[in-house]
Amino acid sequence: MGETYVTGASGDAEAPADIAVQPDGRVTRAARTRASVVDALLALNDRGELRPTARDIAKQAGVSLRSLYVHFDDLEALFVAASQRHTERLVRELPPLVTDGALEPRLDAFLARRSRIHEFGAGVRRAALLQEPFSPVLKQALATGRQSLRNELTSCFAPELAVASPPDRLVLALDIATSSAAWESLRVHQHMTVDEAVAQVRDMVLAFLDAWVPSSAGDPTPTTRPSAVGPQG
């Protein structure tokens, strides 16, 4: 996540939540250094460098290795700050979650939001997954993120889940079909474009709704829908 919150010449850049701002609006030098280190880690992850060393991060940030350790006692502290920054940036990028209305527009809005979540900071997510077994902070952050995605899913498809039989199995199926793991498989291993991956996930969601939601429900699942387009070449 390469965006930086270091104030520019105009002094009007927004500081992230964990950066102290003086009463006159200036960000302290220590805060700028801290922000630079966090941004450096996320920028390296975005470039595909999933396990950068402290020296790599310091070089990217333009600070000394000693300065990095002055501002972050250990990697866990850096992971906390990076997780917060990633969440802040992601929230600003997301389209709204639609929970009312007919199934088709709800599904389209849900897929637009979900695909944006999976595409934004994909390198950061891969880096976090690599480190998850060794970092209690990342393990908790990822668990919270997964629960948040499931909560969005149950809110979006509440009308269908209310009449599904059994609803818990439908939630599990939809959760898997719309997960970052499924998205990674489609985008990386199946070489699909974003639009192709969205179409494939849409087909899977509708197939699961067809299987678990009675056809006589208030908003029946459409029987005619676009098929996912396979990878080209």
C-alpha cells in the first residue's frame, strides 16, 4: 500500500489515525518517519516483495535501520500499524454494500464491492498470509477480516438466507465461493481477468442460491444468467 501520509509543502495532507498531529496541524518529524516506514512495508508488499527484511524496509522508507527500530520495537508493532493503514485505505476505496431490493442489483453491488476488496492490496494480503502462522497480530487481523466479509455476505443475502434450507450450509458455500482464496485461484491460477472472475463467482453464487433457496421464494433466483467466460489463449 504505497500511499504516503507525509505532509507536503502545502501542509494539508491527511494524517492516518495512529499519527499524532500538533495543534497547528503539523505532523511531527517522528510521525513522518513512522508513517514512511509503514508505507514502505506496504509498498514493498504491493510490488510482490512479500517477506522484506528490516533493511529492505528502511531503504524503501529512506531512513536508517537504527531509526526503524527506534520507532518500532519489533515486527509485531510494525504489523499492527501496517494493518491499520491497510484497513484505512481499503475502506476509502470500497463501493457501498447494498442490502435492500431485488436479488440482481444486490448481487451486482456485492460482487463489485467484493472484487474491489480482493484486488486492492493483493500483495499485502499475500504477505500477511505468509506471516499469519508466526504473528498473533496478523492472525487476529485476518480472522477479524474474514468474519467481517461473512457478516457482509449474510447482510446482503438476508432475504435468501431467511428461506434457505439449511441456511448455515448456504452461508458456508457462499463464503467459500466469494472468498479471497477462490478469487486468488481464479485470477492467478486460472489466469482470468477481473471481469471473467466476477462472472465466474456470480455463476457460483447463483448456482448455490438455486440449490438452497426454494424457487417459490419472494425474489426467485433468475434462471437465465450470463455464463462465466473462460480464460483466453
